[in-house]
Amino acid sequence: MTTLEETLREALTRKKILLMTHLVLGYPSFEVNREVIRQMVKNGVDMIEMQIPFSEPVADGPMILKANQESISRGVKLEQCLEFAAEITAEFHIPFIFMTYYNILYKYGIEAFIDRAYDINIQGFIIPDLPPEEGKEYVELAKSRNMAPIQIFAPTSTKERMQLLAQNGAGFIYCVARRGVTGKKTDFDQDFNEYIARCRSATNLPLAVGFGIRSKKDVDFLSGRADIAVIGTETIRLVDEKGAEAVGPFIASLR
Amino acid sequence: MTTLEETLREALTRKKILLMTHLVLGYPSFEVNREVIRQMVKNGVDMIEMQIPFSEPVADGPMILKANQESISRGVKLEQCLEFAAEITAEFHIPFIFMTYYNILYKYGIEAFIDRAYDINIQGFIIPDLPPEEGKEYVELAKSRNMAPIQIFAPTSTKERMQLLAQNGAGFIYCVARRGVTGKKTDFDQDFNEYIARCRSATNLPLAVGFGIRSKKDVDFLSGRADIAVIGTETIRLVDEKGAEAVGPFIASLR
Amino acid sequence: MIKKGYYGHWGGAFIPEILFETFKELNVYFEEAKNDPSFWEEYLQLMSSYSCRPTPLTYAGNVSKHFGGAHIYIKREDLNHTGAHKANNVMGQGLLVKRMGKKRVIAETGAGQHGVATATMAAKFGFDCTIYMGEEDVQRQRPNVFWMEKMGATVVPVTDGSKTLKDAINEAFRDWVTNMDSTHYVLGTVCGPHPFPEMVAWFQSIIGIEAREQILKAFTKLPTRVYACVGGGSNAMGIFQGFLQDEQVGLVGVEAGGKGLSSGEHASRLAGSDASPGVAQGYKTMFLQDSDGQMLDTHSVAAGLDYIGVSPILSDLWEKGRVRFTAATDIEVMEALDLTMKKEGIIPALESAHGFVQAFKEAPDLGTEEAIVINMSGRGDKDIFTIANAYGDPSWKKFIIERAEQYKNDKE
Amino acid sequence: MIKKGYYGHWGGAFIPEILFETFKELNVYFEEAKNDPSFWEEYLQLMSSYSCRPTPLTYAGNVSKHFGGAHIYIKREDLNHTGAHKANNVMGQGLLVKRMGKKRVIAETGAGQHGVATATMAAKFGFDCTIYMGEEDVQRQRPNVFWMEKMGATVVPVTDGSKTLKDAINEAFRDWVTNMDSTHYVLGTVCGPHPFPEMVAWFQSIIGIEAREQILKAFTKLPTRVYACVGGGSNAMGIFQGFLQDEQVGLVGVEAGGKGLSSGEHASRLAGSDASPGVAQGYKTMFLQDSDGQMLDTHSVAAGLDYIGVSPILSDLWEKGRVRFTAATDIEVMEALDLTMKKEGIIPALESAHGFVQAFKEAPDLGTEEAIVINMSGRGDKDIFTIANAYGDPSWKKFIIERAEQYKNDKE
Ligand SMILES: Cc1ncc(COP(=O)(O)O)c(C=O)c1O
Ligand SMILES: Cc1ncc(COP(=O)(O)O)c(C=O)c1O
């Protein structure tokens, strides 16, 4: 079992549902990132995914897309992201994972990237454009360092597919709540219940649910169904509109 | 022999070269036409071709083209041209001929048109788009009324062709001095001498030379070579630029 | 009393004397070419390697279903090099010019298609080239002017008369009577003095030869009717010739109805009652003229149909009842265009769309065991300025305005 | 270790999990189609009746003589319906979509050609259609936008990133991950996740199959070299496939050299040294990216070549030395275009003109007993705004300014 899964399982003994939040490194700036993370941790977030910006974020919706592109166009470099991440993991003691696209790893060197992340004390990776068929080396390298190559389930995934994904994954499973990209609302309906049931039956890993989770109502709905609620676009919007200070109260309001 | 030819031959016994001038009916107005004709006759013009305007004057250059189109666009009708012609032939006692395109005759009815012209005391016709092959009816009808279906020689015409044209023609032959449309200058050179010699050898009819004749120098050059010098565009230009009064002195200066 | 170059009592060669020898020579070369099978071989070879002949016959399944009657087939002259049937005529005349040893070509153009085709041919054959184009058409068809110039042709805007096709023809004749020794006048349609109607019809007959074979193959029997727009009549004569012998095939020519046959603003010679027999531009046919014989101003949304005369061959076929004539209004044309684009992904030229209008009107009354063929004489790309205008497309206007601002700033 | 969809170590299918089943289905249908001879039959039938296949191979005698070396032949993909090779791919995918029973198609477009082709196909097949197009390209290729809309497609200008082709691709993917049940993404070039490179190459192979037959017939032997411009690489792969087995035939891909290979403003992946291996837009290839793996802004006068990646199949053929890559600068392109218009009466698309540049450079060094073939991927009409701009044509500018005034007055 990866350290990440252990940490999450431990937390789940205390809380009915965990919260994972998201931010894009360097957007709107590392200073704001730092403040946002502080607010998140202080208000009980259990895990944070730090997105390393990429110029072609195909799986992301307009909000996160814009954050990626602005971060890059303001000159943010991968090295800065890694150094910032090291600083953060040293300061805050919850699990941090990297979310990014495969080219960032590929260009850096997959093993070198994983080693660097390991040194920084990153617990896992979400790489939405890297299916296990293409990511064998990555999966093996991450697992060999006891890090989590987090896999993604989608509503379109069959049970067989989920089982294969789960075998390749570790830490937890990121269950995409619906079709589409990040940032749009999700209707949690009967289809969703069937989907989550399918996810459960395919793996013993904790299940995180993301895409379109915005409110206490959403989190409450997931409570008992999933293990982790993922807040993505919503905090970016909040920071854009009201500044970093608004993040704390928002997180506090979710549980 | 047509009346026209007789008249010309008679005049040639007195003058070395005759002058034929040209105007476009209704351009710039019938009043100006009237004044121009008066000046022409007074200053010794021997024959006048009155062009009935046509919307598609393909054989004419920019100056006469514009005169045709302005006359029509100012509302000048064929009937007015005919009535004006009747008035003129009654007043002035030199030969008048109609120059126009075939459609004017065709649309009016060829026989009707020729009869009408006969009544008006018109002596002949120049129809530049009616070769004898297409104009049999016209040639016969005109000749039967002792009017002249004037034929055109061109520098490109062979001797055989000229003979055929001459057979169809009467009154005189209109020798186009050069390639092209009306209104451009003509260089009278060795080629021209050969051309005129060819014309002479093909017919006994008097020879008129037109296209590009503008000055006493041109008329002098033609003297002894041709029987009639045709002044076309030049008087239109003169009237446009200096008014009808300028026509008299200009004509007087030519001989 | 049938003279050479006459069709019934239409046609002839009403040419100024200065061109007599030029026409004699042209007739000799043309007759020679017609009687020389290797000429037609060379023509076919050129058209299949430089242009895209045979052009396809497309089954328009969606509009056929939409109208629920006859099966509609489209003969795709738009897929010719330069985008219209004009290429057929021009390339043929190009081969003839080569035979004659002349080094310069001139042409009139209305829609610009014939001008582009001629400029193209001149580039290909290495001839000098001057194109006469009514100033109004220069405005309507600016992109075509641009391409002609780029292909090395000189485009002369004609500012006389109505500033459209007929005036461009007059101006081309004026050039020709000056430069006939070096120059061939590539007349663009099946009009003008003999041998032009016969010559252009001959080159365009390739459309009908192909179309007849193709419809027999695709539909196993002859079409009930064949539709073509008629400006001068070259594309119509082109396709009709394939079916003239087949008496059971109805031939329908569609003229420019403009703002309506009774509006005075149209270019319908044979469909309406405004035209009468006349002689102009070197030939005898039905012309739109007044009682004095002055030619009238014509109107059509399609520059290529905006013409006073019509092929003498068509006047004859009309008189004999072999070809039926109708007219399509500007508004009907835009509707047919819209439908064809949306249903078939095909953009007919505004000229061609006239043929579509009538076919669409008649298709529903025919049975599903019948087929009709529309000759799509050209593609509509060239008409973008006119079509965008006609639809009042706001984003197009915005684009043009922005572009203009840019150009203005460039200047400063 | 050759996995499915890999060419050497290039290619793959780096797709989000949500599309896994969609791709599985697509692969199944595609394999089925590939193995069903009647599918290719239907494809050929469609292409020969709706488009103009086989497209001709034109002998460019004048430029051949001009350069005095190899005989230059031009494969005329410009004569396809919609004016470019894009039709081949799009019609093929259309048939596949019909098989899959989907009712909506989406596509990215750069030059607009693929968008027009897709909108056309959608109209023909009765599909709903949305086209994503970088905002900069919407500006560069406005006429194409107009026609797409007229054919019933929705054109969405993409304002993210560099606002060009790559961003349009991203946006199309975003649509697809939302609507994959109803929708097929008609990728426009031989890139993207497997099976797209294989599929697009298959449909485009029709170019090479024809070209090989045609040159053997016209020249009795194989060409020394074959030239094609390379954006994503589909027209190049299309023609190259006909000659891959003929080792004696040199294959030359010409990329966008923009303002020069050392200017940083170009789109040369394989000809220059600015690209490196990467993974984006679902596949692994040589990308123009920085040391972090962020994609760079590219530049070309030709919107259709203005792209960061290149076909994985071509990266493989490049690595193996089977295809040689060079680049043509914007300026060279305008010169080649000018020459081709003036000498041959042919207007290549700006994209295609890149291939002409290199062919013209190399032709003089070959012997007159040799032939070369240029793939003319499309026609240049669509580029009138860009070309008129590039030439700074004053009468075009004047025309646009006048038109704009007219539109402004209409508004008031
Ligand atoms: C596309 C197209 N169709 C039709 C015509 C009309 O000519 P015709 O009646 O000779 O075919 C033109 C003339 O320019 C044209 O460009
Ligand atoms: C005419 C033309 N040629 C070439 C291309 C480049 O694409 P590819 O390299 O896939 O042929 C395009 C793309 O839009 C195009 O429109």
C-alpha cells in the first residue's frame, strides 16, 4: 500500500468524507498559491493536487485552461513549480500530488521527474492524458518508489476497464463524475449512483469524485458514496473573483 | 450611276479633293448639329455623313462612342433623327448620307428605312457592320432606289475582295485608312500608297479615305491619291472643346 | 436559303470589313481542326490532364428526397480548372490559337469566369492577354480581377454604356480590329459572328457527351429533362447537345429573371416578351432592345447572365420548340443556392443556381422513376462578395470593415 | 516492442479515460471498414461522383522548361470538391460515421479547408456540424468561415492559446469528451491519437495510388522525387504512400520555414532543429516545444502549415531516412506562387506552394530524362485575402476600402 493510500485510509477513520482541492501553480502567482494552500490546509482540506501548467490542457475547461495559459505566459517555469512544491510540502503536512499532462514528465525524463517528485515529497500523480497502455514505464517507476500513479475512472468505463485501471493505479481512484471537461456543473442523478457502484465493485482503492463539485450540497451527496470529494475549478473562480482570503471560509462551509 | 456618284464626279471636276465630314445626330444636341452643319457647308464641305446613334457602335473609337451613347442617354430617338435629317436636307444642298449600324435599319424594317431615307433625300448609307454577304437585301433595295449602299475597303482587303465589295457598292468607296477604330491618328506611309493603289485598281468608284484625318497636311497628302478626305472624330473633338463656331475656321483651314 | 453560320434565320457574321480576312482565316483553321480527329484528341488530352474531365455527375440525393419527385443529378462543371465550364471553350480556342500561330489573346468577361479562364489559358500557352470587363462587373467580381492580373493578364475596366458584358464585348472587338494580325479574340460564349457560335458549341459539347454517358450509367435511362442557365448560352448548349437527338428529353434553359419579368430589370430574352429580333455584336438573335433598336440595360444578380443577346443556336431551338425557356428571379436564386449548400454541400455559382431554381420547381411534379439533370456551370466561391451581400451577412461585413481599417492604417 | 498505432517509437493514443470506449468503438469500426472491400468501393464511388477523382496529373511544361532540368508534374488535389485534398479524408470519415450511426461531427480547422470540407460532408450526409477554428485563422480565412456557415455548420472561434490550429484541436477534443456518444471528431490530418494517423493516411492514400499510375502512364517511368508540403502531413502521406515501396523515388516533405529557420518564427519540426520529441494532442511526435515541454507559437504565411506537431508516421519515415525534410520561407512561397500562376495558369494554395518551392530549387539539378511530382494539395482561391495582402495589391485594398464604406453606409 502506498503512503498516500495509508494516509487517506487513516483520515477516513476520522472523517466521513475527505476533501481534495486543486490549484494551478503560478496562477495567478506563487504568492497567491501559497496563501490559498495555507487557507485550505487551515480549513481542513485533506489533500491538494497541484497542477503544473501545460500549454495544451485538453482535459480542462475554460477556467483551468486560462489559468494554465496565464501562468505560462507570465513566465512560470517547471523548475519554479518544483521548487515551490518543495517549499510547500516542507511547510504543510498533508499529502500533495502533482496533476499535469504527460509531456511535462516526458520532456523532463520520466524517471528523473518521478525521482524529483519523490525528493519533494509528492505522494502521487494525476496524468489525464496517460492511459495505462501508454504509461507502463511511468506506472512501474512510480510504484517502485511507493508513489501513487493515480488512475482515472470515467462514467464511460466498463467494469473490466476499471479493473485494469485499478491494477495499474494506486493511492486512490479519481472518478470523473461526468462527461466533459472540468468546470461545468454536474447533476448527481441515478446514473451517477450506478456509476459509483460500478467503481466500488471494481476496486478497493478509495474513490475520489471530481468534476463540478461546488457546494456543501454536492459534498453531502457524495458523503457515504465516495471517499474523497474533489474541489477543482470552484476555488480558482473564487480566488479570481474574491481573492485568496475567500478560500478559507468556502472550504470551511463545505463540511 | 447613282445621283451621289454623279454629284461627286461633278464636284471633282472643280476641286482636286473633296471633303466629307461627320457628326453624330443629337450630340451634343440637334441645335449644335444644325450650327455645325451650317459652318461645314458654308466653308466648303462637299458631303456630310450623319451618324444615327446606336448603343453598340463597335467600329467607333472612344470619342464617337461617347457621342453615340450620350445622344441616346439624353433621349434622342430615331424618329427625331429622321425628322432632323429631313429638315437639313431641305435647307442645305450638298449630298447627305446616313451612317449607322445595321440594327437600326433591321429593327425599323430595311425597306421601310430605305424608303424613309429616300423621302428625306438621303443619298446613301454607310453601315460598317453589314458586309455584302449579309446585306444582299439592303444593297438591292438601295440600288433599286438609285441610292448608294456605300461599301468599305480596309487595308486588310485583298484585291478580289475589293472587287466583290465594289460590285455591291455605289456612290463611292469608303477606304478605311488603317486598322483600328475611329479617332486615332493615322501614319500615311508607303504601305498606304500600296493600299490606295490596290483600291484604285479594284474599282472605278471615287475613293474616300477616312480614319485619323485631322489636318491640312493629311488632306494635302491625300490630294491626288484619293478623291474624298473624310474628317470624322476631329470635328466632334473640336465642338466638344471649343464649340460649334470653331468648326468653320477649321474646315476652311483644311484646303 | 440556309447560309453558313445560320441557324434558322439566326446567326450570321455581321463583321466590319477590316476583320474579313481574319474571319476567313479563322474559319479555315476551325474547319481544319474540326475535320482533324487528332485535334479533338489533343483537346480531350488537355482537358483531362490540365482540367478535371470528365467532370462528375453527382446524384443529389438529399434535394431529390426533399422535393419527393424526380431524381436530381448535377453535372459538375464547377470542378473544372478555374471553376466553370468556361475552361472547355477557352482551352479549345487556345489550341486553335496555337495552330494559327498567334501570340496574343483578348477576351471579354462578365462574371469574370471567362476572363480567369482566358488568363489561365494564356499563361499556360504563353500568350499575351488582355481582358475587357465592364466596370460594374469589375466591382462585382473583384477577386476574379485579382487572379487574372496575377496570372499576367491586363484587365481593362470598360466604362462605356452599361459597363457590363455587352460593353466589354464591344471593347474587345475594338481591340481586335486594331490588332487582328497578332491577336485572337477568345469569345466567351456561344454568340457573336460565325464561326464563334459553332466553335464554342463544339468545345462545350464535351459536357453533353459526358453527361449522356454518365446518366445512362448511373440511372440506366435517359433523364426526363435537362436544365441549364442561359447567359450567352454556352453551358446550356454544351449539355443540350448531348440530348438534342433524344426527343423524349426535355431541354430547359433558364434565364435571369432579375427583379421579375415585368420589372424591366432582368435579362430574359427568350423566356420573357421584352426581346425582339435584332443584329448586334456581329450576329442576329433575340435581343433586349427598344423599339429604335437600342440595346436595353439588363439586370441580374449573376454577372454572367447579365447580357442583352443569346446564342443564335438557342434562338433557333427555342423557335422550333426544342428548348423551353423560363426565368429565375434573383430572390429565387438565393433560395435555391441556400438549399443546395445546406442539403448537398455544393455551392453553385449564382449563374448556375438559375438552373437549379427551375429544376427544383419542376422536380416534385415528376415521378420517382424519372431523373433530371442540372448543369452546374460553375462554383459559387467567386461570388462571395455578391452572396455575402445578398444575405447581408453581418460578420462578413464586420470582417471587411476591419480589413479596410487595416489597409487604411497601412497607408498612413 | 511495436504497439498498435506506433510507427517506430512515434504515435500512440494518449487519450483521456473518458474517450477510451469511444476509441475502442472507432478502432473496431475502422478495422471493419478496412477489411471490407465494399467500403473502399463505396469510398471510390463517392469520390468519383461527388468529388473529381481521379484528380489529374498535369504536366507543367512551362516551368519545366524554365528550370531546364527534370520534367515537373503536378498532382491536382486542388480540383477536388471544396478545393483541396482534405475532401479525401473527410468523405472517408463521413462514410465511417454513417456506419457508426452517429449524427454529429466536429472538426478543427486551420486554413479553413478542412472545416469547409467537413461542413460539406456534414451537409451531404445530413450530420450536425461544429467547426473549431483559431481566432487568428478566422481572420486569415474569413471566406472559408462564410461558406462553412452557409453550409449549415456552426463555426466556433477559439480564443485560447495561440489562437491557431493547435488550440482548435484542443477545443475540439473538449467538445468530444463531452459529446462522444453522438459525435465523431473528424480529425483533419494524419496526427492525433491512433487510429487517426492510420485512418487519415488510408483515405489519403488514394492520392498516391492514382499518382503512381498516372506518372507511369505519362512518363513511362517512376519520378526521381516527389514533393509535398507538410502541415500535419496528410497530403504528403497521401502521395508518399504511392511511392514508399519504390526505393529509388526520393520523397521530400516541405515544412513552413516562415521567416527563416533561425528566426524562431516558423513551423518546421523535422527540417529545422527547434523541435524535440514530445507528447501532446494525443500522440507522440516531434513537437516545437520549449525545454519545459510547453508548445511554442509557430508561424507561417500558410494557416494550414502553422502547427506544432507532425504526423508520427512522418517522424518515423524521417528518422529512418526514407523521407527528406526541407523548409520554404514565406518569401520563397510567394515567389513560387507567382511563377506558377504566370507560367502555368495554376494557383496553388499557400500551403501547397511550399512544395513547389523545393521542387523548383531542385529541378534544375536533375536531368531532362527525369521527372518529379509535386502534390498540389489545394487551390489558392481561399487565400485571396492573404495573397492580396502579401503582394500589397493596391486595387484590392481600394476595393476592400470601398466595400467597407458601402457596408458602413448601409448600417446608418
Ligand atoms: C458560372 C457561369 N455560368 C454561366 C455563365 C453564362 O454563360 P453561358 O450562358 O455562356 O454558359 C457564366 C458566364 O460568365 C458563368 O460564369
Ligand atoms: C491546401 C492545404 N494543403 C496542406 C495543408 C496541410 O495539411 P496536411 O499537412 O495534413 O496536408 C492544409 C491544411 O489545412 C491545406 O488546407
